[in-house]
Amino acid sequence: MLKYLIQKEFIQLRRNPFLPRLILVFPIVIMCVMPWVMNQEVKNIVVDVVDNDRSIPSQQLVHAIEASGYFVFNGQKPSYNAALSDVERGRADVVLVIPQHYARQLSQGLQPQVLIAANAVNGTKGSIGSAYLGQIVHQAAGPQSVPALRGAVLSLYNKHQDYKVFMIPALFAILLMLMTGFLPALNIVSEKEAGTIEQINVTPVRKWAFILSLKSADIFSSV
């Protein structure tokens, strides 16, 4: 009985011009367009730097921020108030204040207390931007401020850490759930509109067999 119901579903898919287009166009849009649209990476974070130490290590930290692909360096400001004024006017998103004796604390093996102030109007941009900037500050501090035992990370999958490559498997799982969810619902609605579902109700076909045939046909057609 299940075999004939699945054959019926494939025949209806060939007769309905809308469902084949949906089965072909919808996965293409999800897999080929959405990874470029659904990008949660935060870039172009405008940062102001206040260098109160003006030493070689502090300038190395400033150059590391300039070289990062996530930040837009807005220049060095003479004071924290001047940098905060840029944040209030919307000209900057994050302020980094390098304290005095930054180089001396590094040479003594201490962790300098670097101030990172972020604009919290855009919470996502502010929090992620602060995390990115904190990683750069931690890396620029050198091996003096970290334990002697250090670990190395080797990425076997997605070596370049491209966000789109991470999104494709998740979108494929979402696509499979959507296709097996709303396509059977569309088939049931079309059966009700055509009036043929009344004929199925008077047959000895069980509900689980009818629903399973709908899902099986949709899975085979989408794959």
C-alpha cells in the first residue's frame, strides 16, 4: 500500500507545475545565496587609540590594530575625552587607552591594564568588537604575560575560518527540515482543495502510511 501511495505522490509532483519549481529553486537560494547574506561576522569597527606611553611596544600594538581586517583605525587621540567625543558623535565604535609605563610592565612580566571602552548602542558590534580588540591586546602583550605552556590550534576543517563554510552544513540541515515539513503540508492542502482527500479517508489507508508517503516523496524529490 505504501508503495502505491509514494507512486501517487510522484505522479502528482509531475502534474503540479509549482512544486517542482519550489523543490529546485528553494534549495538553490538557501545553499547558494543565504551563506553570503546571513553573515554574522562584525567588521569595519572604527577604533580610536589613546597612547599614553608612546613606546615601541605600544606602537606595535597600534600597528597590530591597523593591520587587522576587522577594524578601521581612526587615528590616535590626545586624550580619552577626545576619543569619547568621537564615540558620542558616532565617529568611533571602540576606544583603546594604552596606560603609561605599558612597556615597563611588559618587561617586568606583568599584564598591563589596558582600557577598552565600546559604544553599547549597538550591543552586538560593541561586544564582539571589544572581544576582537581584547584578543589583539593579549597577543601583543607577548609571552611575558601568558604561561610557559602554550597550545597550538590546528583547524582541520575550514582552515581559513571562512564563516560561509560553517553556515552551509547548518543551512543544509535546516533545508531538510523545512522541505520535509511544509511540503507534506502543501500536499495535504492540495488534496483537500481538490477533494481527493475524501476518497483517501474512505480507503483502508492508515494515517501514518499516508503521511509517510508524503514525506518519502518529498525527501526523494529534494535529494
